[in-house]
Amino acid sequence: MATSVPQPLPRTASEASRIPRPEYPRPGFVREDWLNLNGPWQFARDPGDSGLERGLVDAELPERILVPFCPESELSGIGDTDFHHAVWYRRTVRIPGTWAGRRAVLHFGAVDHDATVWVNGREVVRHSGGFTPFSADLGDVVSPGEDATIVVRARDTATGPQARGKQSTEYANHSCVYTRTTGIWQTVWMEPVADTHFKRPRITPDLAGGCFHVEVPLNGRRTGHHVRAELRDAQGPVAESRIDAGLDLAPRLVLPVPDGRRRPWSPNDPHLYELSLELTDANGRVVDTAVCTAGLRSVTVDGKRVLINGEPVFQRLVLDQGWYPDGLMTAPDDAALVRDIELSLAAGFNGARLHQKVFEERFLHHADRLGYLVWGEFGDWGANTGPVSGDNQQPTSGFVAQWLEAVERDYSHPSIIGWCPLNETRQELTDRQSVLDDVTRAMFLATKAADTSRPVLDTSGYAHRVPETDIYDSHCYEQDPRVFGELMSGLDKDAPFVNPQDESPDTTWSVPYRGQPYFCSEFGGIWWNPDEAQAAGEDRLVSWGYGQRPRDEEEFHERFAGLTGVLLHDPDMFGYCYTQLTDVFQEHNGIYRFDRSSKLDVTRVREAQERLAAVEER
């Protein structure tokens, strides 16, 4: 059963009603006491990045912003879409006196891109990367019952190699890149912890062994401490284990699930167990507790098939950019995250590639609950430094570090059934080792070392550089189903479509295919805007999409059914990913509009995908 989500510490009703995104931000690892720091903060723009020299660490700031929404968004109250090379935040908060005897930890869900944090004038943490969380232990800086003045500087360059995902490096949006996000864009919060406490646990399901393996890192070793774990379902306790916490840096426990209580997690039955953790000291006193969720499921590769719980489940995925008209990369509320999954399921998809963005963890929490398959991905666009050549991609070592932070954060979510650290790294393959070769291999090996339970795709679409990648794929936006079928027809002969043979057939971009499971991980992108279709004159058409636009909605549905049918009927294809779930700004190729309203007969979209895939007939 899913864990309950705790509420913020008591506030006045009027104050609580003003807190945006009030829900608990780390649903896979829940402690009871916490303090939500979203809401109004002081704010300053620092276009010359001179704020430190000008004394902004100690100064009141002139503007107000609504955290966690970025200054480019409407919901922030600022809505300035120009470039922001540096921005500053300031807020004073009283550490609850009820936290006496514990240390306050300050958490940031994500700050784009490079952050420095001061508390009461003292620097407490630095972090590079705009997609992943970081924390600061304030135990030596401020005590419960005292005020903490938090100052944040965020730097965000517009040029040069930086993991920025779909954020435009030009002033305006264009084609498939969108309005930038700078600074804080996920929840800021605090929690109290004991001197010795849990760090984020790693929960690994073992379906064949009928158990869970639980690794519980601690912030320090303490003789006499013990970790106790209890697994529960709707019927009550399922298993319990207790282990000495003083012998290993990260105690490991095994929780066997009896046959009668063994219920695998799947899209058809997204069953979650509740896992309670308890840390006791040498006197038996409880010093830390946490509640997690766990799903018992397996992912494996069998020839060209990807199996979930030992069975082929054709992955009818949709590309999800995770952008919102008013919040940009930040969902306006938690219901919006749920709504996106529900809209996808209603259209016949059973999962998504979370594209060019590390989604906030609450999205994965809802995917776990709803049985929604997810490929975790990194926002690597920004590595490209010029025209395609043998060295135009220049991902830095920071890409590896930031990606590992994402894998560590999301490791225990059963909805994630694969990892993809890179996307469309367009670059020629030559006989010289490039930065892209080194970083692609580093990210692949790092992912495999961090997680042996899921397949890894070295890069999606272009420039496969790792011969032993678990998965191979391509992107193809051919709009004619007949031609698309011809392009996709070689998989049975181990000669699948490989990018960019449709763009530069005399140039090699990828290492050869070696018989791995294969899917077309981007296709379709059918450019359809019913409002523009009714407008008179091409000069009134302002949207963007792939290929020739359908003449009417009927042609859209015929094309969609034809394209998906090609892939569903291929017995060697394990899935696909259609572009995309919603329109995003000027990109009008979504199943839904940008505001999530209807623009198509979704019933027909779903019916086109409901046919049994060839791989599922075996």
C-alpha cells in the first residue's frame, strides 16, 4: 500500500493557503517532520554577475518572487523571459523549536544551473547542475528556535557546454526549444535529523528470489546502532529484518516476501508495498524513522525482447517534455502531474520517455501508483558547440556527475524500467577518440555500475558510441506510413534503420547494431493545429512540427494508425515512443494542446494502439 504523505508543520490557515506546491517533495523517502519553504522570497536580477562583490549576501533584495517558480514563468510573479546570467534569493525562516536536539537540513529540489547558498552569512553548499537535488546540513550554523537567513545565488549561462535540455539559447523560442528556466524551480524545504541518520535508501526488487534487497546508507558509523525494516501491504506486516548498523557504512537487509503475499508491480497491477525504516541507538532509543514505497518487479532482456516480470509488454510510450504554459518546467500543482499521466493513459499509451529533463520526483511517485512505465533521461542538450563534425559535441565531466545524482535519486522507483543518459548527440564517428566518445562511455558505465537491475541505452537516436549498449534505437519522422514501413523493415535481418542514413548516407555516426532489443524511440510528431487548419492563407500559420501537415483530422488519424501499425506489427520491435503528449509553445505536434485541453478524438488515438503487438503474441 502507498505511504501517506505528511503535512507541513502547523501554520495559520491563511499562510498555508498561500504556499504553492505544498505537497511533500520526496515521496519515496518520507520523514514526518518537515517545513515547506515555498512562497514569497526576496529576489534580485544580477545581469553582470557582480552581486557578490556588491554585497548581496548581506543585503535586502528589491523584488519579490514566488518560489518554486522560476523568474521567466508567469506563476513566479515576474515573468521576465530575457536571459538571466545570475539571480539572487533571500528569505529568513525560524527553525522550529520543536526540532531541539536535532540538526536542520536545508533541501533544494532543483536550482538551474549553478547554485551557491549562504545561511546567516556563511556559505553552506555549492551545487552544479539544474536538474538534481542538493542539501546543506545547518547543524553547525543555526539551532532550533533561531532564525536562519537563507541567501541563494544561481548562475545560468546562455552559451557553452551546459546540460540545459530544451531551453533556448536564443532570445525567443523556436522549433523544438522553449523558454529558459533560471534559478529555483522545485520545492525548497527543511527537515530535522539526528546526529546519526538515514541517507536515501536503495530498494532493489528481486522477483526471482521473492524478496527486496534494501541498502540503507547512514551519515556516519555508530557502535550499538541497529536498523530495523518492516515491509507491509494492505493486510499488514509481510516481512521484518534487523541488522547491526555499526559494522558497515551502508547496512544491507533482505526482506523475503512469502508466496501468498507476493504481488508483482506491473502496468495492469501497480501494487506498492510500504517499507518502514527505524534506526535505534545503543540504548534502544529510536533516533530516525522513514517510510518508503517498494514495487516487486523485474526488467530483463531476452534476445530482441524487453521483458517485464518475465513477460513481453509492448512499450507504447509517448514523449513527455514536462513543460507548462504558466510554470514552464514546474507544474503549477501536484494535480497537473497526475493529469499528464491520466491523459497519456486515456490516449492508449502505457508509459513515457521523460524527455530532456529530470522530472520532479513526485511525477515518478504518481507513475509508481498508476502503473506508468518510464524511461529516465537527462537534459543533455547544450553539449553541442557548433556544426556537425567529429568533435562538435563537448559534454563535460559534470554531465556524468549530474546524471549519477539523478540515478541515485530515482533508483527505487519501480515505474522506471530503463535509463537513457543522452539524446540525439549528432556527431560523426571517426577513427579518433572524441570527448563525446569518452563521456558517452563514462555515463553508460557509471549507470551500469550504479544500477544492475535495469537496461541502459547509451544515447537515444543519434551517435551510438557504446558497442555493448543494452538497447539500440533510432528516431524517424517520416510521415508516409508506407515509406516509414520500408525504413523500419530491416530489423529481422539485423539491419535496422539507423540515424542519420536519411540525412547524410555517406557519414557514419554510430557503432554497428549488434542484435540488441530495438525500438523507434521518436516518430510521428504529426503537425496538427485545428485552429490553423481552419485559417485562410499560409501567412497566418505560426506553428512548427514535423513533415507535411494533414489536411484535416481524419488524415491525422489515418496517418497515426498507419505509423503505429508499422511498429506494432513488427515481431522484433519491443516498443515505440510517439512525439508527443502535448503541444509545447510553437511546437504543435501533441495529442493534446499545451493547456492540456482536447484537440483530437482521443478515442481513435487509443483504439489505434490497442491492437495486440506482434511481440506480445509470442
